[in-house]
Amino acid sequence: MDANPSGGVGDATPRTTRSSAPSSASARDELAQRVTELLVKHRWATVVPIVLPLSKGYDLVWRFRNVWMRNRQRAAHRHDERVRSVQSQIAAWNAAGRPGPLVTSRKSWQSVAVRALDYKKTSYGIEVDLHDVLEIDLERHVVRLEPRVNMGQLTALLAPMGLTVPVVPELDDLTAGGLLLGYGIESTSHRHGLFADTVLAAELVLADGSVVTCSRTERPDLFHALPWSYGALGFLTALELPLLPCKPFVRMTYEPVFGTDAIARRFEELVCSGDAPDHVEGLLYDRDRAVLLHGDFSDGPGGASDEPVDPIGRWYKPWFYKHVETALSRGAFTEYLPVRHWYHRHTRSLYWHGELLVPFGNHPLFRHTLGWLMPPKVSFMRLTQTKRIREYRDARNVVQDGLVPMRHLREGIDVFHELFECYPLWLCAHKTFRTKPPGMLQPSPDAGDDEMFVDIGAWQVPRKVRRGESWNGRDAVRKMEAWLRARNGVQCLYAVTEQTREEFWQMFDPTLYHEARRRYGAEGAFLDVFDKVKRPGR
Ligand SMILES: Cc1cc2nc3c(=O)[nH]c(=O)nc-3n(C[C@H](O)[C@H](O)[C@H](O)COP(=O)(O)OP(=O)(O)OC[C@H]3O[C@@H](n4cnc5c(N)ncnc54)[C@H](O)[C@@H]3O)c2cc1C
């Protein structure tokens, strides 16, 4: 991989030239631009001494809080009380004549999404602080959660009990509510679909303050309208997920594949075969060099097996995508990974974003001394960056995922290369189901009851930027969006969409979303999904 050793996106930045008689405003601008370049180029100077310790401290406080609430405060028993608090806030909003659209009062910086959530400033915030696992029902094999339970919290509770949920999106901080109402995917999604497809039931507070539940059989219109709605239908207060037995290890094979055709063909073969492995993931290190990861849950090495156990999640171990990359030179290999290490394999290095924040973060010296502090919290990174830094970074970075039917993967690799040329490029397959009634994302019209899709994820500095060539990020994203629309694909909405409202509703099916908004009184009450995810000012 051609990572810029300084992580210096700023290296490629054309400097502002000084005019012969600069006005004081342009001199101030130039100074601000230079300071921004410096701050971005040496991001580690704030990340390592400030953001990392803050992140670790925050994590420890929350870990302690979760154990305390579960064991001492019996938080689960107070769920109804917390829901009543949401209801009474909505009653106050209704009584005040509905002053502004409803949103959660969760601070903009606390979300993992990369968008600036400017709409929060002009909306009416309701505190929906619901952080607890409510019930683990071993008879029904169901876990009931509040929406702000995150994936790290959930697997820490379930894995020691030999249990898991079908889809565990990798980053510890992703919340169950955000994953249902937005999107969530993982290496098991070729079997189970997106996170939302695995949800059994949901509980919401609507705009009139009533509490309703929904599932595939109870209010299916509301239930199937939830995924991708981004909170536009009501406040989610609980959800249920199925519990599956979970073995302590994953036996993982790292298979290098060379040539774009071969990569696309092999990936499709792996996920679409009748006996597909439990987990499949692909990392492309260039358009024609990839490592495909595939493996099954396992009890661990037994008998004469000489395949090692590799605790890849420990703080001193190489970052996971770097470890995977070694398969390109050493050839295929197989090892056993402790199951939570596998689930959260990309957390420590924030996939490959960590190298932009701490360019020496994968150096053995850093790993063995300060590696335990990683990763910086995405939310604290957001908190410590100014609007100018965000704009500067946005113009030189791509953070986008496109979901398209698997048959377009080969073409998609070329499209992403032409538009972004940034590596690693992430591949993760997911089954898309035709629901009744149909929601915002559906299989292609000519497909059957389900269709295999692939998520192509580009999150890096494009090589053009690294080479100092001009690159228009907004234009590239618009081209990606047009390509997705033409292929029955969709863009993931944690990122900014450059589409117009009309284009957005060509990409997603609007029918059920709008019907459910009307039927459940959300119109004029909750902020519309497009208004949340659009480029501000569009
Ligand atoms: C750095 C990064 C890494 C990521 N990694 C992964 C990954 O590994 N796997 C993956 O699948 N996805 C990943 N994503 C995308 C992620 O799935 C989405 O951002 C997702 O929506 C979850 O984010 P969140 O928990 O921060 O939810 P939020 O962004 O907080 O919530 C999503 C939306 O739902 C609304 N909402 C949340 N809770 C409620 C509620 N109780 N009631 C009503 N509305 C509510 C929010 O207002 C918001 O509009 C990543 C995104 C980023 C930026």
C-alpha cells in the first residue's frame, strides 16, 4: 500500500500564493489556511497526547457505568420509566405548538457518521438516553436492547456466554439503533443480510407520544420502513435481535488473489456458494491485488493442527489490515482468531484511517508502548476539529460506501479506481431481501426474493491527492452516485450525499417511507431523511 508516511494529506495541497498587496482579510485567510494545513499534516500532535488519553478515559468510564448499571442499578427494570420520559418530552413539544422538527438530542460529535449534523442546531432535541441490554431470553433465543447499546458492549456481554447476534458490525462504538435506522454490515451479511434484516421487533415512541411495537407480523409497514429512515418515523426505544450460539474462535484463511477479474470471480464464488463460509471479507490493496478472507466459527486448534492461534486484537499486534497484506508476499495462510478479536479486528486502527491520524501508529515501538491507547474515538476527533479543518479534510479524503448487486462488482472495482483510486478498498457481501411491504432498499426488479449485493467501501486519501494532482471530490462522489443509481445500487448514508432530492428518491424506493410517515404522524414532526443526509445548502 502506498501510504504516505507522514499521513500528510497536506503535502499535496497547493499553497495559497501571496499577492503583492494583500488585504488584511486575505492575509488572515492565508494564515488560517496554513495553520489548517499544519494541523492536518501533524494531526498526531493533538491525537496522541490529547485525544487518545481522553478516548481511553471515556471508554473506561462507560465500561464501569455499564457494569454498574447492569449489576447494581438493575437498569433494565427502569426501561419503562425512561420511555415515559421520552413521552413526556414529546408531550411538552406538542403543548408548545411543535416548535421545530424532532431529533434526538445526542450531540453531533457523538455520532460515528462523518457528516456535520448541522440540522441539530435548528431542530428540537429529545433526550433518548437508552444504553442498556434489557433482557437475554435463553428460551426464545432473543436479546432485547435499548438503541444506544453499542457493538463492543454487546459482544463483551454475549461472547463469554457462548452467544452472538447474526451481524456484528466491526467498530465497537456503532450503536444498535444507528445500525437499524441507518445501515450496518459485517462479514456474515452474505448469510443474514444487513443488521436491520436481523431485527425481530422494535419499540418506538411516535409524534403523538404513543408507544408502539412493530415486527414482520405486527405493523409490518412501520417495521419495514425503519431501515435507512434515520429516525424519520419516531424515536426508537428498544429492539430485539435473535441470539445464535457462538464458538470461541474463527478459523480464518487469508487468500491472496491477483487480477481484477479473478478477484471479482473468486469473491462472488465464495459468498454465493451453497456452503459459503461463515465469514467472508475482501481487502484490495490495488485494482488487481487482493486478499480474500474466509473462515468459519471454530472450537479452536485441536489434535495435530499446527495452525496457530493469533490474538490479533491485542494492543501490541500489527494493525489488522497490515497483517492481512502480508498474504500478498507470503502466500495463503490459515490461523485461529479469538472470536471477539475477529469481530472487532478493524477497531484499533479504525480500518486504515488510523494511519492518517497517527502515521507511526503501526510501528512496533508505538504499539508496544502506547498501542493500548488506540483507537482515538471518532466522536472526539469530531469534537476537536474546526469547520475549516473538516472542509479541508473533506476536500482531500473519500469516505463512501456503495452497495450494488454482486454482478456489478467487476465493473465497480474499475469505477472506484477511476473515481477515487484509494486503497485498501473494502468488499463485504450482503443478501438483500424482498420484504412485504417493500422498504427503501430492495433487490433488482428482475431478481427473485433475495439478491446478493456487495458493499464497496472507499475510505482513504485518493492517490491523486497524494501525488499532488487535482481531484474534485464532490464531482467524483456525484459520478459514483450516478453509477449506483444506474445499477440498482445505493449509497450509505453515514456519508454526505451530493444528490438532489429527486436523484435521492430515484436511488431509494420512496413509496413505503412516505406512506409510513403519513400513517404514523411523522410528517411535519420528524426531520426527513434527505434533509439529514444532504449536503447542507442543497
Ligand atoms: C468511521 C466509520 C466506521 C464505520 N464502520 C462501520 C462498520 O464497521 N460496519 C458498519 O456496518 N457500518 C459502519 N459505519 C457506518 C455506520 O453503520 C453508520 O454510521 C450507522 O448509521 C451507525 O452509526 P451510529 O451508531 O453512530 O448511529 P447514529 O449516526 O447516531 O444514528 C443513525 C441515525 O439514526 C438516528 N437515531 C439514532 N438513534 C435513534 C433513536 N433512538 N431514535 C430515533 N432516531 C435515532 C440518528 O439521529 C441518525 O440520524 C461506519 C461509519 C463510520 C463513519
